[in-house]
Amino acid sequence: MSFELSQIGLVHANGQRALRAITLSVTGGERIAIIGPSGAGKTSLLRILATSIRPSEGRVSVLQSNPWQLSGHELKRLRARIGVVHQFPPIPPRQRAITAVLAGRLGQWPWWKSALSLIYPADIAGPREQLARLDLADRLFERCDRLSGGQLQRIGVARVLYQRPDLLLADEPVSAMDPALADLTVNQLHSEAATRGVTLVASLHAVDVALRWFPRVIGLRAGEIVFDLPAVKVSDGVLRDLYASETGILPTQDNQPLTVLPAEEAAVNGLKVVVPPRVI
Ligand SMILES: Nc1ncnc2c1ncn2[C@@H]1O[C@H](COP(=O)(O)OP(=O)(O)O)[C@@H](O)[C@H]1O
Ligand SMILES: [Mg+2]
């Protein structure tokens, strides 16, 4: 079991309720997309799984432990096994790409190796290999404040690939990328999860990316799970309900209309169809 949430509720410090009665079981090796409108609670849910916030109600188990019953030392060890891709990676502005990627293993290294790696990279081949997977090999020594939003997001992904965690969490990891780079990046997260048999949970703004890459899709709205379905069962009606979209426009990576109608029908209507991913 990768994680188990039972009747989770979350009220933020300012009194804002973000999640309500979330119950979710995920076994090892699943690939899950969380979709839903802005403010639905996607980031809050991922932060609970990342053990960075404690839920106000309910029980949480991540990688077979209850994070909130662990000692400080044990919690640190658990967190080193969880990889998080942030929507806006918190990278110090003048840090170089290589250092940002090396940071993926700081939680696993003894303190002296971590400290030394800030002065001189403890490993060069490893970060280069991960950056190459994201088409950033030539940016190894680039300062992060000279990179675009989409490049920074890929640095965040390279960091988590370098970390080799037992649970991969990604919060809108491709929101600043064009469709081709988004596909490349999700493909790499996907193949990492598949090769190592670890669970991948990603919140995604773009419905087409979610349906194309993730076998299980969870719809979140106003802090509640409104559906939890195999991607092939996610119908146009279900999506329209989720986004309460009267106009029928669903968010996609390239802002083009999306339909989940059968291919022939969609072609007639001149709409884009969700196609299965290429073989990795
Ligand atoms: N740190 C916070 N403090 C107070 N309220 C928050 C905080 N983070 C999120 N919220 C609120 O919780 C709800 C869910 O937000 P969030 O989890 O960020 O949703 P999403 O990622 O789906 O856009 C929203 O109403 C948001 O305003
Ligand atoms: Mg969010």
C-alpha cells in the first residue's frame, strides 16, 4: 500500500476549509491524476500526502507509517522517501541547475556530504543524466534565475528523478510548458514510476494530459472527491459536471477544445480526441 487516507479533513490556519471527508487507498505502482477547478483542494491533498501539513481530521498512512506518530528523526527518514515536484520549484535564485538537482538526495546523504555538495558537486554524471531526460543536459551549470518557468519546472522534475523516491508526488508539474515539453516531462515521470514500480500522483490543470497518461483519474471539487474512475470511464458529462462548465470548454494543455467522444464522432465535429500515450 502506497498510502491510505481515511475521512481526511483539512481546515487551513485562516479557517478556510480545503478538504472534506477524503477517503482514498492507493496500492504500489499506481499512476493517478487529480483534476479539478482551481481552489478544489489539489495542492492541499498533495501536501498532506507529502507529510508537509497535518490534516485536521481523519487518519493518514504514507508508505506504511502514520507520519504524525513518528519521532522527528523517523519523519525525516520518511520524507526522504517521498519525492515532491512543486508547481513553482522553491529554488534559491542563484543556485545552479546541478546543485538544484543534487538537492534531491540531501535527505539521504550524511550531513557532511550535503554540506560539501553545496561547495563542490558531489556527483556530476547523475544530475546530467536526469537533466538529459528532460532535454536540459546543456543547462547543467546554468543559474536557475536565468531559466524560464517551464525550464525551472523541469529542473524540479529532474531533482525528483535523481532522488529516486518510493512515492512520487507532482503538483501541476507541467503547467508552464507547451504541449510537446509537457508530454516529454510526463512521459519521464511515468516511465520512472513504471520502471521502479512506485506510485505516481500528479495534480494536473490539463484534462487531456490527465486522460492520456494516467490510468486512474480522481476529480476533486470544493474539497471533495466527486469521482474516482479509470481514465477510460471518464466521460464528457462527468468532466462538465466537475468544472461546472456551461460553455463546455475544458482546460487543456494547448487551450484547444477537447472532447472525449469516440474518435469518428469527434472528427466529424472537428474536435481534438484524447489518444493513448505512445509506448515508453
Ligand atoms: N496556506 C493556505 N492558507 C489558507 N487557505 C489556503 C491555503 N492553501 C490553500 N488554501 C485554500 O484552500 C482551498 C484549496 O486550495 P488548494 O489546495 O490550493 O486548491 P487547488 O490546488 O486545487 O487550486 C482554497 O479555498 C484555497 O484558497
Ligand atoms: Mg494547486
